[in-house]
Amino acid sequence: MLWSLTKWNHRVSTTRLVRWWLRMTVLDRFIFVIVCDFLFLIYSFFTFVLWIINYGGRAFTGLTSSDSLFGSIMSVGVSTGMKFVLGLLNFVSGITVFFEFIFLIFIFALSVFFIIDLIWDFLGTRRDLANISYREDVILATRGEYMGGHPSLPHARFVYLIISGTQKSPYLGIILPGFQPIEYKIPLIDITSTKSGIDDKFGRPGGFNFFLTSISPSIWKGYRSAINIEFSLTGRKYIVEIGSFIRGNDEVQMWKNYLICARGEADTGEQPYGQWKSLPKTKRKERK
């Protein structure tokens, strides 16, 4: 649900809170909700014990609730010191009950939001990805976190990713959803091929490299994989980093393989082995 509500606004999509929530896996979010529930139970137990002590103290001394309020702690009575203690205890007990009520509303809202977001994300986001994947010129589609590296995209945010184009000119598309989606293309074939040797500054010119790293930490367990796409553009080397794929680390590895196979099919014209969806040979506008 959060993704569906925020993907239309680029400024909101780049905020830390949105990216923090979308970066979490279902297990991460579930554990976060459970931890909040557990803390609420501890706080509720503390509030209950404090109330019992407050009620027992007033019953033992025979003081009423009005006697133990701060307004009467300086009055002459049974025990000024006892009145002060019970007045303070009564005040603290009231404050804890008030914040317990606020905490209860937060926990209830968080639990409901978690369930709705899980269902909405599972149905809505996957439906969007399925609709994109059904296109003839799309091999693969997913949602991931663009973390940086593209010369035209200075802000990290979650985006749609596709492998599209034609057989001879495939590309990785970074789509910023919106009423008018914006797509940035990274060609999978050589974009500068004037040199065949090794360039000391930029490596092999026109080369296109894929490699995986594990630098995006999961909140509760280990590290998550991120895919790094190295390409040359106008004589300079750029490395685009993408992680937190919607289906986890296994999808990151699959994307690395698909990017390599799409480039291989563009170079050799041979279809990769097994179940594979080849891109069209020409663009739609070029067909007769």
C-alpha cells in the first residue's frame, strides 16, 4: 500500500522512511510488528503494576483519590510525606495510562497497516509487474531500489526495472512510475567500441560488466545482495547499483543471469537454453 501511495511522487519516494519500509522483507516487517507488540505488553504490565501499587497504597492509608492529588499534598492531614508519595504515584500512574492508550492506538494502526500493505503489495504490485511482463518487448520486470550511479538520477528511490528493447539492442530500463512514467535506459551492448585494448583509466572501453555485492544490510539477518551494472557512457565509466528486489536475493541472482543472457543473445543471435522469452527483432514502429 505504501508503494502504491508514494510511487507517484518522486520527492516522497526518496524519503528515508518510505525507502526503509519498502526495503524490509515480509519477515523483517513481521518481526518489527511483533517486537512492537512485545514492547507494548511489557509497558502494559508495568502500567498495571504501577496502578496496583497506587490503588493498594491509597487503600492501605485510607486516602481517597482527591487526597492523593498534587493539589492537596501540602494540606495538613494524616501524613504529608505519605500524601506526597501517593500524589506523585497517582500522577505517574495517570500519565502511564494515557501513554498506554496512545501506544495501543499506534500498535493497532501498525498491525492493520502491515496486513493491508502486505495484501496490497502482493496483489497490486505483482499485478503491475505482470502487466509489464506481458508486453512483447519485455523479458523481465521487477521492483527494486535504485541506490545510485546513473548520471541522470541523483536520488535513491524504489523503481520498476525491466529488460526490454530488441534482440540486437536490449537495454535495462529504470522506470520512475507516475501519471507520465519516466524511463532511463542502460544499453546492454557495447556503446563505445572504438578501442579493443585495455584502457588504464576506464578499463575495457565499451565493456559491460555485472557483479554482485552484499552491502545492503538486512535489519534482522545477514546481508542482502545488490547488483552492480558497470557501463561506459561518453567515455566515462558508471556503476549503477540496484538492490532490495521485491522477491529477495534469489531474484538478484536471476537478474544477473538474465542480463548476461540478453546481452549474449544480442551478440551471437542464439537463444539461451531452457525457458526463455526472446525480444522482438525490430521495434513496433519499424514493423510493416
